[in-house]
Amino acid sequence: MRAMAIQYDITHTTVYRYNKPVTFGLHRVMFRPRDSHDLRVLATDLQVSPQALTRLIQDPYSNSVALVQPLGEATELRIVCSFTIEHVPPSQRDLLTLDPSAEFLPFAYSVEERLDLEHYLRPYHDDDANGTLIRWAHQFLHTDQPNSTRDVLTRMNAHIGQSFQYKARDEEGTQTPLETLALGSGSCRDYALLMMEATRRLGIATRFVSGYLYDAALDSNTTLQASGESVTGAGTTHAWLQAYLPGAGWLAFDPTNNLMGSGQLIRVGVARDPALAAPISGSWYGDAEAYEGLEATVIVKRRKG
């Protein structure tokens, strides 16, 4: 039986502050949830201060991107995006059904799939001369029994959140997988990239996902209790990955919270690498000392009913 649709109200606010007036270049904003059979955007609103010229495009990954050109000078750039969405959580059948050819590792994609998945199969970051990353990935493989594709991914997904120290970072950029392994810590985007690059070396196509995370514990509009352990990463943009498995399609894995295919994950943008799915990027012109900082918040509330 198909799960019932859940409606959410999402508000994403980003504020850049300066101690003297500056002018702004073009800003690329990727905040709008990504429509599909399981997610529909019912209403949208974009407010920019100072006044700005805005147009919407789709990037090479079919992500919805707003190109925002603020007008005039200001000491603050405020971008507020609001959405109402309808999200259908995946069923257990969706999560558990794989094509028989992909039940165990290693498996081969069809010729047609491989042509389309090439960019998601190819590692984006180099391993070192000692093969540190591939050896790390191989620890999740059994040597004395067949390796269930789903079980290998599930073990890796759980291991990252349990074995690494989560550290939120406001600055741009993502650690390389080798840096995350060496530090033993990282943010959600670092965790996602590590698992992506590791599973690519096992022959599985993966892509980076940016989006939002629903946490019932932060929602004043619902009396629902968060199931299981509390989640990490709500209140700001979140990141995870999707693995393409024949028979199931793109399945979400969130190593930060050990979630798989969760209805709490609301995707916005996808790309082969985190650098290509930044929630917001842009430029400004003025005194080099003018910049004071950035404040970004995300509020996700479930609608009653």
C-alpha cells in the first residue's frame, strides 16, 4: 500500500551582512525542492532585499535555479524562499526491491544505464598511493560469503555516523574523502562525499543531494514525536547521497543520521559533486573589510491534517 502524502511548509532565509554599503553581482540560488512522483511543490515565494531582478532556469542536472541580481547598494542582502510541498515517503517495497541482477556485488549496469550513469560512476576525487580510500571501502565487504548490495550500503551508511565526529561548518567547500578519513570528522556534506566516492569504487553510481531535513522535535505545529534517535542537521541546509540500484532507482542514504530512503529528507539539488550543488553562490563589490558574516536558517513544519 502506498504511503499517504505529507505536506510541509518550508522557509529558507539567508542574510549577508556588511558594515558599509556594497554592490552585488549575480547570485545563483538553489533552494526550490526538486519535483518528482514522490514530491510536488504546491506553492513558492521568493523575496529579495534590496530589490532584485530574478529569473528561473534549469541547470544541466534539471535542478531549479533562481538567478538573482540585486540592484543598488546595501549593507544587507536578504533572500527568503518559502515553499509548500507534498511529499510521499517511500514504502518498504520501494526500498527493498532490487533487480535480481543487482542483488549482490559486484553487479553490472545495462549498457543503456551505464551510458547515462557514467559521470556518477567515475570517481571525482583521487585516492592516495596507498589506496587508503578503496581499502576503507573494502572493509564493508565479506570475504567468506556473498555481499548483498543493500547490506553493504547499509553497513557503510551506519558506520560513518557512528565512527566519525560530526562538525558543522559554515564556510564554503567540502573536505576531500581522504581529509575526512584523516580527521575522523566532518559535516553532512563531507560524510556524503566520503560515502559517494567509496561506493563508486565498488562499482555503484552515486550522486550528491542537497536539501532539507525534517525534525519533528523542532516543529511547534505538530504533536508528533520524532521516531528513533534525534536527527542532526535540521535548521539549515542538509546533504546526503543517492545510489542508483537497478530495480529501485535512486535511493537516498544519509550517513549523518543513518537514514535510508527517509521521508524526512526533502531534496533540492543533485550533482556528481558537492561543488556543483551549492545552495547559494554569488559576488559582491566594495571594501574588502566590509563583509561581516552570513546567517542562514531553514524552518520545516509539517502541516496538520
